Amino acid sequence: MALVLLGVAPLGGENQRSSAAEPVPALSPFVDVHAHLEPADPAHSVQAALRAMTVENAAKIVFMPPPFTADDPARYDAEIILAAAKGQDKLAVLGGGGTLNAMIQQSARTGDAGPEIRRKFKERAEELLRLGAVGFGELTAEHFQGVTPYQSAPPDHPLFLLLADIAAEHGVPIDLHMEALPQPIPLPAPMKSPPNPPQLRANIAAFERLLDHNPRARIIWAHAGWDNTGYRTPGLCRRLLQAHPNLYMDVKIDPLKPGKNSPLANGAGGAIKPEWLQLFQDFPDRFVVGTDQHYPEPLPGPQRWEAVVLLLNQLPDGLRQKMAMENAERIYAHKLDATPH
Ligand SMILES: [Zn+2]
Ligand SMILES: [Zn+2]
């Protein structure tokens, strides 16, 4: 549960920056491992991102398609991002949101995870890496309705286990969006049903089976700090990080929709909460920054990257270096250094 901390003075005092105020850049360069673009005009998105990086003090941005279902007419995958990012050494690309995730969701629905589906899945995963993707994302095991429809698949589904094996074999990570559900619960407010189901299935035990399935597979559980169920507490994150050395987390803070467990006080505009700082300090090698920023930047209002930078800028120097740069370089096995093909 979110802890309201009395006596912690919010930095700046308000979480909406006025249009006159300049955004504050990161104190040291950072890698943003989770961002999205506008598929109708990827080239324009890339230009917007490159301009923003100077303002943010971002060294690298990893773009990925969101997790799509098979019948979504808006579905796209890494190809259009790779084409737009061609030759840009500050950008990298994950793939699979538009195809591998769609196959997982479909297989979870039909119950068919037979040899033919597995063969096609593996072929597509390896094709994405050949094309220049540096890992797999954005996949989902539990995703509320947003730009994409409600999606749910067991995190230990045979195709997720297969993807862990492929990721381990090729030394690339998986970026997984999964609302935290230690037990079955009714849909929490303010989510609405429909379009989301009235009851949600548990997923944490199955997630732990995925993590244990192949300890060489590096799995980034996306959006730490942006919790829509109330269960993604620092306590749950701590227990899972302790139990599973191949688990990593990227930190997202949405100033317009901070969720139920923001690491920052005052919604998403204040001081870092002590229980989150302690978690980062106790697992300094396991957190990275994944803003979930969209480019071009949506207007109006403060951007997601600004809230994450507000957190980074409050960290002690050594910890900030790790969360901002070193961890991402290690998790991506220095593939972020390579220019997309
Ligand atoms: Zn997500
Ligand atoms: Zn995302």
C-alpha cells in the first residue's frame, strides 16, 4: 500500500510544471530502456526523441512496440522502428510486441501450444534478433485496457518459457509488463469492467516459475513504481529480487497517473520514499530506468521522463550511475553500444 510520509518536503512543491518552467535534465547521462513511438510517423518520432535526449541528458533510448493482440488492426512490430532508427547509434530496438506477444495471447486463449506453434514462435523470435532487435518487448502477462485491449496470459505459459530459453541462448533480455497479482482479486478501482474483466487471476507464483525455468534468461519486469493493483509494493519487489537473481526491474513514474505505489511522495513530484530508496540501495545492480515515454511527447502536462529524472537526481552518485547507465549496459550485454542495422 502507498505510504503517505509526513515530514518529507516535496522538492519543488508541485507536480505540474508551468509552461514557463524549463524541464530539469538528469544530473548524469542515463539509458531509457523502455519507450514508444508513433507508428503512423516513426521518422518524426525518432527526430522528436533525438531532440528530447539533449534536454533530458539521455544517452540512449530503447524503443519497442506495445504488446498487441493478433486481431488488432493497429498491430506493428520492430521492423518499422528499426527502419526509422537506422544509423542512429543513440537508439536501440526491442521486438516481439506485435508478433510474439500476439502469438502468446492467442495460444493462451486457444490452448494450442503445440510443436507447429512453437516452431513458428522460435523462428519469429530469432528473425527479430537477426533484423537487429537487442531483446524482446514489450510482452505482457497482465495488461489493463489502454491503447491496446485487456490482455492476460499465464507468465509460465509454454511460449513464455520457450522465449526465456531463446533469450538465454542469445544473451538478450525480455521486457515484461505484468500487473502484480499475488492472489485472485476483483478488478481494483479505478479500472472499469468492461472493458477489463471483473475478476483477475493470480500471477506471481507463475511468474516465479518463469524466472526459475531458465536462470540464464534476464527478465526485466517493467514499470516498477507504477502499480495499478496495489500489490507491487517495495516489499513484493524485494522478496522476488531476493529469490530470483535473473530478475531486473525498470522504473516508471507517470506524473499524470502515478498509480498506487509511486516511489515519489506527493503523487509523483516529491521526495523519494525511504522504503523505495532502501530497496534500490539493497539491490543496486537490479534496477534500470524505463520511462514508458511516447515520442513525439504528448501534450500538455509534465512528461514521464521528467518524473523519472526527478527520482534519479535524488539518488546518491554511485547508485545513480548504476541505475542510469551501468545496469542497462550489463543487462543488454553491451548490445546497446551497437548501431541498429
Ligand atoms: Zn507497459
Ligand atoms: Zn510500454
